[in-house]
Amino acid sequence: MTALRGPIRVVESELLGYKRTWRGTAISSFVNPLLFLTAMGLGVGDMVNSGGELGIPYLPFVATGLMAASAMQNGAADGAFPVMAGIKWRKSFEGAIATPISPADIVVGRFLWSIVRLTFILVVFGSIATLPFLDALEFVPAMKAVPPGVLTGLAFTTAITAFTVTRENETSLSTLFRFGIIPLFLFSGTFFHISQLPGFLQPIAYATPLFHGVELVRKFALPGADSTVITATPVWVHLAYLIGMTVVSLYLASRWLDKRLKK
């Protein structure tokens, strides 16, 4: 427990800050999922369903993809500009290491805070997807998909935290989102099965972290889905990929932040 004392203090700090700013996240946490799912179910979904290419209605398919993509986007956001602010703009990280809190404590504490925040976001998303007028998912499978979604978000939080602590300014972060996060959102199976991609792009899609997150969420939220919905890739492959990415990135973020703050 002593080893977690520093990270827990960081979590407390993040929670106090969130209490003052939570209203600013209300739209993204509650309204955006509702608008996305309504548009996809009542608009695009009707057109896709008429094609009959999926073994299930389009809304459950895209809802699970958006659940994983939401975890990616929120996880990436947690690892980007708030970390840059702590290093460069507010310099709160420098203030923290003047206390018994270490750079590793900061990284682990923000990691723990991300678990809390991502869990809240995905529980809200999953609950909205079960609303009667949407009926995109069943409640119990939707809640079972929350942990895989959280793992997806953590993989991005830690990886982008490691990237951010090596950057001198925010320009590279904007570039990362424009040319990294957005393409992943579009081409990792969120909106369509990756078998619809050109053959030369499919191996690239299989190598992306969001593909593994989308697959995991679908396998938990849509039990019994066939090959038109999910691939035959075993669950353990997705877990190994995302857990490995998280552990390596967490280690690198801690090491690089220590080097950055003590140079």
C-alpha cells in the first residue's frame, strides 16, 4: 500500500480538478453517444440493413465499434494535452516532484485516474446504447464490454503519454491526432468489417490497436456473433496485444518523464 501512496495522491488531485470541470464533459459523455447512435440507427443503419451484408442489424455493430473508439479517443486525449500542460504550461509536474511524489507516481496515478474516467464514460455509453428507443445492445453484455473498452483506452493513454513527455510543443500532438487517431477511427473496423478494406490494407488494420479493441468489445457485447461481425482472431491475441502495449508504454512513460523532469 505504501508504494501506491504517491499515485493515490495524484488520483485525488485529478478528482479535485474534475469536480470543478465536470460540467464541461457532460456533452461529450452523455449527448455525443446519444446523437451518434441515433444518427447511425435511424439514418445510416436503415441503408446498411437493406443491403443485408451483416448478420446483425447495423446499429449493434456500429455501437460496439463506437464504444471502443470512444475509449481510444478519450484515452488519447488524457495522454496528450493534460500531460503537456503538466510539463510545460502549468508545470504542475515540477511542483509535484518537489514533494515525495516521483515522476513514476505521476504516471501511475494518471493511469489509475484514467481507469476511473474511462469506466465512467463507457458505462454511460453502454447504458445509452441499451435505451428502449435505440435497443442497440442488451444491458448485461454491454456492461461486460466495459472492461475491454477500458483496456483499449488505457493502451492509448499510456502510449500517448510516453509520446507526449518527449515532445517540446503541442504541434506534434495535433499532428498525431490528425494523422493517427482519426485514420484509426475510420479504418480499424469501427464502421465496417475490415474485410471490406482493399487486400493490401487489411494486414495494416490487423496491426492497429483499435482493431483489437473493437474486436474485444464486440466479442463481449455481441455473444454469438458470426464472421460477418467479428474475425476468428482469438480473444487472447487481442488481450496480449493491448496489455503488452499498455505495460511497455507505462514503463517508457515513467522512465522518460523522470528523465524529462530531472534534466
